[in-house]
Amino acid sequence: MNGGIPHDRDSSRIALFIAILAGFMTPFDLSAVNIALPAIGNQFSMDAVSLSWVSTAYLLASAVFLVPFGRLADIHGRKKIFGIGLSIFTLSSLALVFSPTSLTLIILRFAQGAGAALIFGTAVAILSSVTPPQERGRAIGIYTTAVYSGLSLGPFFGGLLTGYFGWHSIFLVNVPIGIFAIWLVVRKLQGEWAESAGEAFDLQGSVMYGIAIISVMYGFSHLPGTGAFILIGTGTALLGAFILWELRNTSPILNVRLLVKNRVFAFSNLAALINYSATFAVMFFLSLYLQYIRGFSPQYAGFILVIQPVVMALLSPFAGRLADRIDPGKIASAGMGLSALSLFIFTFTTTATSLLAMIAGLIVLGFGLALFSSPNTTQIMGSVERKYYGVASGTLGTMRLIGQTFSMGIAVIILAVTVGKVTITPDLFDEFLAGMQIAFFSFAILCLIGIGFSLVRVASRTGDMP
């Protein structure tokens, strides 16, 4: 059924439950792996820079595939692409359990990220398709809660799994959840959503986009080498060519006119890009800090880091309902401000920092991210026509993933300069701590800049569509 199914409570509830399940699984894996990084590094003798690619490969693949498959979902059906994404994610999770080398692990993480891209690019679009506009903020708020419940349980259970069963078990738990989600999609999710059925798919634009993103992100992670600047320059030029190509294409994978003519859509996505760029690597640094410098076990480190996503999970439904009544841009801007405050708190972290101060910073960060994420998503999805839901969802997901990859890129550069491409040992703890402080200060400044971009769209009229 190309036009989808009518807005009814049964359809909305089934779609929401499936989205919750998938929305929980992918971030759970991402946050749990962060806790397991020291254990993975010890097994494969990986240095700090190489270790960061366990996370970066996943994010890079997701960023590359999100927009093209968001467009494919609009053409061939969001349910179909969603199911394929679940299958790829589940199979790659199983294969990761048996990774023999660090290179194999990183390659499989790339495959897992590709599966996650298909999930990210369609879950919110399906929800928006079956949920009445007046209830969309609430549904997205609940979905956001599931996402951050996965993030919140990831550090805690990731620490337990790593401590008692080894890091392989983190990937193994995805398998039964993934199989159940696939069964639900096949047997219980009725209808299909393909408002752009029959339109052409822009393969050339997809290839240009993928090569450009990989070049920029791979080059960024290898700064300040000469080859890195060449890759970044090449990628940037390709991105420019891609934008010009899409403007002339009658069936683009990314409707650039949405970014050019729709002010709310453009600045909401830019705000998301900056927010994730400023906040994602926080957990990467704190996981290493708590286990290397403070000497905490994976279990105890996970118990501490779980505070931020728990706060976010608890407050996201409230933020979603608030966005149904108050300008979402104002709420999101306030959330960005709280995120900046928390990052400044973490800038002063030392070996003697009390756990109470760290917990306070995590609570403020969780509060800030809750106020930003679901209202910002609500505004983006409410600013476009139904036929663009898949592209809008994919664009937002791409901003998130590029931001997260950019955040990890900043982390890699700082670690390469302050620590070097060596295994973190006690004699390098001071250098690592200095690098972490520089990173948090840089993230705080970036977040303050993001507040300005977030406020620009407040005065714009929601729904100003091209």
C-alpha cells in the first residue's frame, strides 16, 4: 500500500512498539561497546587512536548509508528497508562475537553501522506516517525514551557483561532481540509507506555522497598529516559537487531545496549536527578516564555513566509533550545551554575530582540532551510534507551520525597530539588527562556556538515548506 495506512490507534501502537524495540537495541550496543573499549584494546593490543575506530567505523557507515536508504525507503517502502536493516544489524552482531582480529572487528562494526543506518532512517519516518500530528510529539518522545533507555542500560549492563562474560557477550545479546524485532515486522506491522513510489533513485549522487563523507571523516581522523588534508579537501569538493548535482536532479536522494528554502528544517538539522558534535565523545573519554586513571572496574564505571542517559530517558517524554505546546526551538535551545554548562563542569576534571561533581555534570548533561533531542526532532518532522518524511528522518539521522563521527574525530586528533599512537599506560595518564580537558573545553565552546544557530529558527514559522 503506497499511501500507508490510516491513522488509527492499533497501527500507531504496533509501529511504536517495534520502533521502541529497534530504537533500544542500536544505542544499547553503541554505549555498551564504549565501556568495553579498554577490554577490547587489551585483547588486540590496540592503541588509543585505533581503539577509537571501533566506534568511528560504526558511525561512519551509518552516516554514509542513512540518506541514500532513507530515499530508497520513500520509493520502495519504509517497512521493507526497516526489516532489511534489522537483519543486517542482527547478522553482523552475531559475526562480531567471533572476531579473530582487530581489523575484522572494525570491518564488522562498519557492517553493523550500515544496518543501523537502515533502522535509523526509517523508524521515525514510520512513526510520523502512522501517528496523528497532534500526537506526534508524544510518540517521538516515547521513541526517544527507548533510545536513551538503551543508552542508559548500555554502560551498566555492558560493564556487567564485560566483567563477567567478556566483551563478546555485548554483541551476542543483540541477536535474540533482533530476531524478535524482525518477526514483529514481518508478522505484525501491517501496510507499507512509500509516498515516492515510482520515482527514480539517484545512484550517481549516492556514490558521490558516500565517497565524500568517507573522505572527509577518514581524513579528519588522521589530522594533522598531509594526506589527511588531501582527503578532506577532496571530500569537501565532492560534497560541493554533490549539492550542485542534487539541485539539478529531478529525483535527488537528498532534497537540498529543503535545506535551502526551509529555514526551520535547515537550522534544526544544523543544531542537531552541532549538539552531537559537542556531546558524543563525552562517554568515550569518561569511560577511559574512569577505568584507566581512576582504576574502576567496567561494572563500576558503567554504574556511574548510566546516570546521564537515565536522566535523559526519564525527561524525554516530558520534553516531547512540552514540544506539543511550546515552540520546540526554544526548548531545544535551552537544552543546548544546559549541555554547554555540563561540558564546562567536565573541563575541570582531575585525578582528584569527586564522584559527586562528576555525577552532577552527568545529570546536567542528561537534562540538557533531553530538552534538546525530542523537541528538535518534532520540529524537523513537522516542518516537511509527508512525502519527505523518509528523507527528513534520514537527514536528521545523518546530522546526528556525522556529528558523532566529528566528535570522535576531535577526540582522535587531541589524543594523537597529547598521547600519541601508543597504548595508554600509567606514565601517559597525565597526557591523557590534559587531552581530555582540552576536548571538553572545545566541546563546550562548540555547544555555545550551537545555541546561536538553534535560536535562529525560533522566529521562523514551523511548516514553512518548499
